[in-house]
Amino acid sequence: MATFLYRLGRLAFRRRGLVALLWVVVLAVAGGFAASASSAASSNITIPGTEAQKAFELLEDRFPGSSPDGATARVVFKAPDGEKITDPENSAVVGEVVAELAKGDQVQQAVDPFQARAVSPDQTIAYSQVTYEVSGFELTEESREELKAAAEDGREAGLTVETGGDAMAAIPHTGAAEVIGVAIAAIVLLITFGSLVAAGLPLLTALVGVGVTVAVITAVTVPFDLNTTTPILATMIGLAVGIDYALFIVSRYRAELAEGREPLEAVGRATGTAGSAVVFAGLTVVIALVGLSVVNIPILTKMGLAAGGSVVLAVLVALTLIPALLGFAGQKVLPRKQRAKDAPKDGEDGQDGETVTTAETKDGAGTRWARFVLRRPVAVLLVSVVGLGLLAVPAKDLQLNLPDDGSQPTSTTQRRAYDLIAEGFGPGTNGPLIVTVDAEDSDDPKAAAGATAEKLQGMDGVAAAMPPTFNKAGDTAMITVVPKSAPSSAATEDLVHDIRAEAGDIAETTGAEVLVTGQTAMAIDVSQKMDDALAPYLILVVGLAFLLLTVVFRSILVPLKAALGFLLSVVAALGSVVAVFQWGWLADVFGVEQTGPVMSLTPILMVGLVFGLAMDYEVFLVTRMREAHVHGETPHESVVTGFKLGARVVTAAALIMISVFAGFIGSSESMIKMIGFGLAVAVLFDAFVIRMAVVPAVLALLGKSAWWLPRWLDKIMPNVDVEGEKLQRELNGSASKADEREPVAARD
């Protein structure tokens, strides 16, 4: 591996013009395809194998033209204080607004609330259900403006009018905070390298990789039915790993220059050693992301594959474009003062790398910290584990659900419409259940549907069960069930399970199959699917990564320690998410306007992403320790050497990732906000507690046994040479042969 990458780095350095041109062409071609493609993203979440999805597909088949996946809007009207919505003047305004809504080009139906009996018992609130022929993200801007204009007309006439539903959904944005995150990353790079050129290279190459990724995602959004959050997640991951991978190669290149090597040779060695670590670090991230497909939720699979693609591009850019750009930059990647010191003086040959080496190898904060941990490993280990354990405590109260209008900020019209519905009709009206009665095999479909509706009406937790609505064939009916509790409450979840438990008895007596669907049931099934998939996903991802790290480090205990450390950091991060987004701690600080259940997809996404990123730091930091140990240092000495050579760069990489992820906390999309926060704190915990404290403490306690590997396994395991030991022998052998061939007079 190291030998191949050594040659690749040298090739890219020598052919830097061609390599740079190729990446420009790739970016331009991808951008061209993106510009000519439709960017209409999907907002649908399908969950194969669940009852809610089965019922949804049945409705699509038995009720053709009903557009069950079409966008919906609820326009809620409230009369002025002291008046009723049924007063002639107010009811006339409602009728005018509904008539205006029905004229929309994409509107399938706008229901008159007085005909549908959608008027509150006190006759102060009413709502109109508006259905569209297309999904929310296929709605034109004109349709949304027509919806807003109709509501505004009602307000001008004196009524309170609020609008909710997925027709109001907008493409999420991240705001200026994302730019601030990248700016902070630039500052960290500048401080780390002390050179504008060296700081700019990782940013430039990361932007190239992300640009290609987002362009490709945009181009294939419609054919692959990608979700709106897919490009944001790919951007988040692509930026973070793209900057970090380039950072490690540029840093190693500077270290090779510091040892007096020529730029071409320095690029080859940097790509061969740091590049090997980049490849295996990237593989762990890709394994974690692609592994999301085991959950069998298409949106999650597509997000994982897209983000995994961004990581692959980041690795390719780091291994090819970075060496090429280093060829253009030359000595400019070094600080100005350092370049002046290294400049050849009169009578010198220019090979004066000793000045740099002295500056680079003097004891720094990383070295002092490593020695402190080695002196007190038990105390450091206990403080770290107990601290993260306390932060993990809130995770025991984790509640999962999909977001609805009730999770919106109170300043939005969607949330105000949600609250008005709850006020006038009860909280369950915001999340009605759709009970599907498949009576195709029943002797009397109407009697079966009627018996089902009667059974539902008598169940605890049901506020109302509407009369059955049949399809044209008369063999399938829909029954709208309004729970007494809010959509995201535990009581509603219990009701869904109770209805499904009764379905068997209903089938025996009527011969009809009863299924529960609707957005609320979908959300419950998604949460259950996440819970069921988390353990198999962890086993798959941790198992594969354990095998990969065993090959990289040629050790059993080091990969085991890495996996256990990851579990501790990710649970602590989940605890922090619960504390902020569910409990409301420091909510104002992080811009959380509405607390509630954690997004169902958040925990498993965090597990996948944090695991991959955690292994990044494990590979980068421990590879340096392994490299020192391979070259003859004692276990304690190798820990100090690893920190001396890698701690500063790992610290910079972690700060950059934290900055990039924290930038997404400003997103308008609640899932992106949660994931950005969760990843930021997870990297904080993993990089600065697990990798910087727990890892050296455990290695100090294990001593030589940390690098133990059974002989039989050592014989059959491939040697990937991440440390560049084989490469070093080859280069030293080539140099010795060159010296032997050189005439004695020439050497003198």
C-alpha cells in the first residue's frame, strides 16, 4: 500500500498540471450535468416491511387518483374574540378563502369546513383540508404563493388564519453559520501551519471534492428519488473529512521537508505514509456509512451511499490533487520565517534541514500531556470514563419520532395552525390514524367495515372513528381515527399497537384485513425500525472495522480499545442531544426553539458517522505510535513519539471537524440541526477525551501486550504496511545501492 501510494504521489507531483486539469474537467462536467438536471427532491419516507407502508401501498392501488402521497395543507380559521366562525359574515369569508384555494392549478380538492363538519364544538375554530395532486417538493412556487395569498385574504377580512401541512415545507437551508464554520476551520489551519498557502490547500481541495459530490447528487436526485437532506449530509461529511485528509498529508509533507528531503521525495513519502492512513481511515467511514443500508429504509440507504461517495472523493482528492498542488506550492507551504532559515547561505548546498528539525521536535503541549498521562494512567482513565458516563445519563430517556408541525418554532404559521387545531378539536386531530379495511375476501365488505368502525370507536384512547369511506369497487374502506392524545405521545403509540392487536380478532369474525397507516403510524414504525436495526448495525459496522483495524495495527487489543472508546463517546453524545433537544438544557444557546422527541433517524446516523470519524483519529494518532514501535521504541516511548508527531495535527483536525459540524446547527431542518450538534460534541468527546486521554492511558497500562498478535494470525494476515516500514526498507536499499555504484572520488 505505502509503496503504491509513494509512486502515485510522485506521479501526481511530476504531472501536476495534468492532474489539476483533470480535476477541473471532472468538476466542470459534474456541474454541467447538475445544471441541466431537475433538482426536485423527495420528501417521502418509505419503510418496506412495515404495516404502515403495506397499508399505504394498498390505498394507492385500491383508490386510484386519490394521490395518497400528494401534498396536504390545513388552513385553520379562528373567529375574533366574542364571535363565532359560524356567524354569517365570518362563514362567508371562510367560503371565499376555500373557493380561492380550490382554484389552484395543482389543487385536487379544498374541503368546505361547514360541509365536512370541521368546526369546533364551541364554533370558534374551523379548518379546511386542502389536497394536492403532487407531493410537497413537486409543488411549484406559484402554488405555495396561492396558498399564502388565500390565507392573507382571510386575515385581511378579520379572521385569524394559519396554515400547516407538508405543502408548507421548504427546502432546508443552513444559514450563515455554515460559512462561519468553514471560516473557523481556515483560522485553525492558518494557526497550525503558519502559512496561507498550506492553510488554503486543504480548504481548496475539500471544496473541489464537495463540489463534485453535490453536483453529482443534484444530477441524480430525480432518477434515484433522493431526499432533500441528502446533499446537506454529504456536504457536511465531505467538508470535514476532505479538510482533515488533506491536512494530514500536507502536515507529513512539511515534516519530510524538515528532514532535508527534496520536494519530490517528500511528496512521495508523505503520500505513502500519511496517504495509507487516509485510505484506511476513509475505509472505516465508508463502511459505517454504507452499512446504513442494513436498516432497509431507502432514504437512509441513499443518504449513507451519497455521504460514502463524498468520502471516497475526499480520499481520491487527497491522494492526487494534494500532491499536484504541493508541486505548484513548493517551499511556500512552510512559514515565511522557516523558509528564510532554510534558504542556502554562501558556501552551503541547501540541505540544511536541521534547523527545522530542531523546531519541530522540541517538546510541545502534546509531548508534555502524553508524559503526564503515562505517569497517571489510572487517574486519567477514571476521570475520562466517569465524565463521559455522566454525560451519557440522559440517553436513557431517549424518545424517538419523526418531526411534525408540532416540532416547529412557535413563530411559524405551521406551529400556530397545529396549536389552533389542538385547541379546537383536541390534540389527536393533528395526527389522525388511517385504518384500512381490506375486505376483498370478505362475504360482506360493508358489514366488515361497519363492525371495524364500531370496534374502533369503543377503544380506549380513541376520540372519534369516522364512518368508512369505500373505493369504487366497494372492497376496501378507509376509516379515519382521531386519537385523544398528541401524535408524538406515548399514548398514541400505545393506541396504534392496540388497534393492530385487535386486527386479528376482526379478521376472524369479518374476514377483512385491518391495517393502520397515516403519518403518525409511519413515524411510529420508523422509530421501531430504528430500534430493531441498531444492534445488527452496530455488530456489522464495529465487526468489520475491528477486522480492518486489526490488519492496520496488527494487534487485537488496540482495535478492541478503539471500539469500546467509540461506544462511550457516542452514548455521551446521544445523552447531550437528549439534554439539549429533548429536555431543553441550553436550548437558547443552540437556537432550539421547540423541544420534543429526537428525530428517529438521528441516533443511527450519529452512530454510523461518529464511528467512522472516531476511527479516523484512531488511525492517524495510533499509526504514529505503531510506526515508532515498529522502528524499535518501547511502548511508553512510542506513545510519546506518537503525540509529539501527531497530537498537534489531530487537534487541528478535530477542531476543524467540530467547526464544520457546528456550522450546521444553524440549519432550518431539525434533523440536520440535531446531527450537526451531535457530531460536533461527539468529535469533541472522541478526539479530546477518548483519543487524547483514554487511548494513551490504556496503552500505558497494557504495555507491550497492546501490540500482541497470535503467531498463527500474524502469518495469515496481509501486511498492508501502513507505517511505511517496507517502503522505508526499499528506499534505504535503493540509496545504499546508489552509494555503492557511486565512485569513491565522487563521494569524497
